[in-house]
Amino acid sequence: MSTNDPVDLKQDRRQWLKTSATFLGAAVLPLSGAIAETSPAESQTVQSVHGASQAVAAEGTSSARFFTPAQHAMIEELSETIIPADSHSGGAKAAKVADFIEQRIRESVDDQQKALWREGLRLMESMSQHYNGKSLVDSSAEEKIAVLKVLSDNAQMTELPEVRFFHELKSLTVRGYYTSKIGIHDDLEYKGNRILMEFVGCDDPTPPTT
Amino acid sequence: MAEQEADLTKKYDALIIGSGAAGGMAAHVLTTHGLQVLLLEAGKKLDIEKELRSMQWPYDNAHRGALPPDSHSLSFNEYTIRRPPYGPGFEKSKNLYSYIGNSDYTKNIVVNERENPYTGTNYAWVRARCLGGKTNIWGRLALRLSDYDFKAKDRDGYGENWPISYSDIAPYYDKVDLYLGITGVKENLPYLPDSIFQRPTKLNCAEVTLQQGLKKMGRVLTQYRAGVTTDGLKHNKYRSRCYGRGACERKGGCDIHAAFDSPTGLIYPAMDTGNLTLRTNSTVREITVDPTTGKASGVHFTDSQTMKDYTVRGKVVIVAASTLESARLLLLSKSRLYPNGLANSSGHVGHNFCEHVMGPGVAGQAKDLVGKPSTLDDGRPGGFYLARFRNLAQQHPNFIRGYGFEGGSGSSMFPPGTDRPGFGASFKEEIRQNQGSYIGMGAFGEVLARYENYVDLDPVVKDKWGIPALRFHYKFGENEHNMVKDMKETAQEMVEAAGFKIIYVNDRVLTEGWSIHELGTARMGNDPKTSVLNQFQQSHDVKNLFVVDGSAFVNASCQNPTWTIMALCWRSCDYLADQLAKNEL
């Protein structure tokens, strides 16, 4: 699809939810914001999380990860699509934004937020299959942009879980990136938070970075 | 300083309740006069440098500076939708904090709302129960009031005049300036008197542009007048001068104490006199009264942690628990002699409650700064203050009193404008290119003191220590709503006139209490029938009882109150020491 075509998200999602239902082998997936108690994909997630936690425990780490390695890889790709590397500085992947998101969601006491992340990632995969005919992690940068653009262009439709997920993804990516070393020092080239002998004003040259 | 164990069998010259700006100042002044003082603080003594960590980078913090996910701080929407007490509905959060407690650096300074409930109308009540109280994290804007405030009734006929004039308090403002340090620039404005300033901070380019634009309109933008020592204080070994380290915009205090806080500015030096005993974790429940003389005899308090009850005696009792807590304590101190609460024969305790209304503001952009390299703009305790301009020479048709703006411009550690739509390469580049080009300001306006705005004791709800909770009966009125409308319009007009592109105009009024400038619940006055305290913050009813915090204010002015609280307190404590020496108390 061309990234410039306007998308009727509500019209489109009927199709891609159908596609994804077939793809995932499930008969029905929730059409509204309501989250099904246990959809096949969710039980899959539960198994994966369980599996991951066993793997982590085997490595001797105390805290189990919330996202499966596959979900983590998706978050890396999605956050990098929100804030990509460019000629000026590294992007969200280099800034390890996915690790920041993992920690935030793992430690969250908000079950709805946790459920939204699981649901959102599942819907992203369905959308990727629908629009690009392939898994999100196997998509090109342009293909991933095309998927997120559908949500960004319909950002006001917060009744839809994938739109709410987009807002959450963007918000945590921004938070994680601009509180990282890469975000603060490489991208923004922030000059403060150090000892100054004299205040800096309009006509003063900025003191050299220490 | 050497901390002494509190001897509760001894009768102290003075008992001080509360260790914030007022309590700390009372301790400083009275110990300097040689009085034996016991300072009681409800909260604990924090290892404050470990809390503040002013120079910590976000990526070195376990939660990037945010509150841990198991805790929650109330948001604007929650204050608006939910009614106090704000406990139920947040069961999943281990700790519930006021909106100021939304960072890892402030969470242990503010109270857990669950332990400290209040009821009634919505009010964003921020409380800091720890040594130094809210001075540990205050905004530091340190302004003087003038006779435009003290004699406001003479100008517009509303309310009451203060029982003092500017000339009475001016020498004490000078003392506060010199003892604690303040940065700013002299402007010679009769309605915003100058302090004795240390080295000023500098305005950045967008701020200079706005200042020049305003000058053409006859309005004054000046460097942020901060209660921060920029040159250092030779007489205080606990505080460093300001080194412009630039975490000042982050909510939280200053871990080198260049910004004034009560412990290092006032309490530790007072302990060094050998005359001050400090007892933290001491929640005062009642001021006790001698039934034969009718005078205050001491206080009854509970150890906040062990829950054990104690009493202690004093020749004088000084209430400095913060405006609303002080009113609460007077109302709690009921006895056969004083059935309406202590110092309340007028019925005015808890009434005439006022503060500053906040919310309206504007953000503009300097087009010529877009795409420029980032600059060092946050290495200073504040940006600018735009002095009041309404109701000075002419009377506005729709409202009385005034408002000022606080604002700033420039690059910051976390970039502005991340809520822009979109994502991807252009989103990232726009944030970077625009980061230093914005200028913003928000208004603080006087809320009229009204008898109808008041607090009393809730008949049912009690706090963790079994003490009746405070109940709010408080709303903004028509004058505030008309003022808010004008704030929004003038903010836009001024920023536009200076040549900036308007990015957004905010007309949302923040929840009552947001300014954390609550004032006036035990006002001063010459008439004991309509006021609680005389001009020396001494109770009309009980002459060895003083209330030295913001509750004594007759009106809120639109200028931030901390410097006035401390100047008034110093004046009252000089009087107190003199009267005690003459056996008049």
C-alpha cells in the first residue's frame, strides 16, 4: 500500500482482524476495546512468558521478563520506528528503549496496562500481516512505518485498543529515549547539569562541555 | 550540630510546632535571643541529600526519575473527578501521593495521602511532613509584598487592611534577605519592592526579547527572584552558593542547599547556639491550656512512629504547622474555656482562607531560534517573573487585585513538544530542532479572602493517628473567574506583541490548592471580633500563643508568600522575646 492513501481504520480493521483470526487459527477476536478473557494468542503469550521465565530462572536471574523474546524484538522494531536512528544520532533501539519498556510494564501494578501491551502487540502483528503480508519483525522500515501511520492518522480513535496501544508505545518510547544517554547527549546535545562558575545569558558564549 | 535528646520534664521558654519556613525562622530568632526552645516536627528527619540527588542523570536512576510503578501520584484529572479523601480507588498503589510526589526525588518528602485524609470540596493539598516541610522542595520565588497588598482595602474597598504597613515589615525583609540570600535585579517598583539582592541570574535571548516587548507596554519582566544564595553566606556553613547546576526545573530541592531550606538555613544554625532541642516524629494533637489562667500551658503530642502519647510544657506556644494544619490544631484544641477551639472567640479560625489561582498561560515560539544548536539555559534557579500590572493606576472593570506570571525559555534536559502528532524521522528531528525555541509562562492570581471559604473538622474521618481530618469548604469565586479570563487574554497578547508565534493558550484553571500557597485561616487584625491574631501574630484571646505561618495573612496578594511568612515571623518573634523578658506573656 502507499503510505499516502488515507485509511478508514474502522473499515480496514474488520478485514485484518478476520485475516489475523485465520492466521492465528481463532474463530473470533474482540472487535471492541474489550479484551477477551483468554484468546488463543493470549494463552500462547502466557505459555511464552512462562517459558521465558523458566529460561531466565535457569540463567540465575531473579526477575522474570514480562515480554517474550519475540515480543521484545517487536518492541525494539516499533520503538525504532517511532524514534529511528539518523545521521545525527542513534535511535530507540540503540538507546535500549525496549528494555526500559520491559521494566516499566513488568513492574506495573496496572493489569489493564499489561493487558493492553499484550493485546496491542498481537494487533500490530495482525496489521502487519494484513498490510504487508509478513511479520512485523521481517518488514522493511517503510512497511513498519505504513502500519504505524494507520494508527497515527487515526490517533483520535481511542476507543480502539490498537490506537490506545499506539499512544502508549509512543509515550513510553519518548520517555525512554529522552532519558537515555543517547537521547540526552547525542541527540539533544544537552549542555547543563554540571557545575558553572558563572550563569550563562543571551550574549554569553556557551561554556565548553566538560 | 549536636542534636540533644528532648527533655520532656522541663518547661521550655518556647514550644514551636512545625519546622518549615515559619517554624525554622521562629527557632532561629528565639534561640538567638537566648530562649530555650523545643521544636516539634510531625514527620521524620530525612537524609535529604540522598532524596534530592540534584545532579543525578535520569539514566542512572532505577526508574529514570519517575515514581516507582507501585506508587501513584494524583493527577489533575483525578483531583477534578474524584472527591477527597483520595484514598479509595487507588488500592493497587502501595503509596498515594499528592501531585508533587510524582518523582523519585520528592516521593518521600510529601505525605502518603492514605495516612492523611481530608474531606469536603476538591483541593490539591500538598503536605510535607518531614524536617523542613515544604521548604525542601519549594519553587523558591521570593517576593516582597507592598502597601498595594497590605492596604488593598484602601484601594478597592474589599476585605480588610493588614494591621501593618510596608514600613513595619521592610526592615525584616532586609534581615531575611541578608540571612538567607536572595538573587534578583532591582526594578524600583512600588508594587513589587526590591530585596537586597545577591548576584543575579541572566535572561536568555527569548526572555530578553519578551522583556523588551513588554517594556513598550509599560510592563516589567525581571530575573526570577529566587531565595537562593548566588554569592554564598559566610555565616552559614551548611549552605553552598549556587553553581548553576541545572536540575532546578526538576521538581525537588537543592542538595547543596544554595536554595533556601529551613533545616540548613535556620534550624541547624539554631541548634549550634545550644538553645534548640529538636524532636521529630512528634504529631501535636492539642495545645493544652491552664484552666486557671486561660493561658496555653504546653502541648499534647503522639510519637508518630511508636504511637505513644506525651505532654510537654512551655511558657509560650508557637504554632507554625502550615496554614491549614495550624487552623486544624487550633480547632482541635477545644476545652471548657475555649469550646470553639483555641484563639477562636471571633469564630474566624479556619475562615478567610485564600491562596493563588493558577492555570492560565501561554507558550510561544521564537522562529529564529529553530534549528539553532542547544544552549545552556537551565543552569539557574528560575527564568523570569512578570510583575503584576492590573489594578495599579486604573481599576479593571471586571475584577479587583492582581496577578503575575512565572516563566522561562530555552533548552532543558527533557525536551518540550514531545506531545506533537506523528512519529518517525521527522518527529525526532522536529523535537531536536525546536527544543530551545519555546517560551512559556503561567499566571498566579490573588484569590480573595472570603469568610465563606473555610475549613473545619470532619466529624467522622480521622487520620492515622486518630486525629479528626480537615474538611474543606472552598471554591474560587466570580472575581477569580473574571481574572482568569483576563490572564489568558493578556498572556497571549503580550507574547504575540513581542513577536513570538503562539503555540498554545491554556485557559484551564488548575484545581484549588495547586499553587501550594494556602493562606489566611487565622488572620491578623486590630479588631478581636473579626480577627484571630494581632499585628505580632499573637492571639487576641491567649497572649502566650502565637501563630507565625501563612495563616496570619489578611489577603493573599499575588506574590509568592514564603519571604513574607519569614519576615513577619522574625518581627513577631523579636516582639515575643521582648515581651517574655518583660514578663508580659
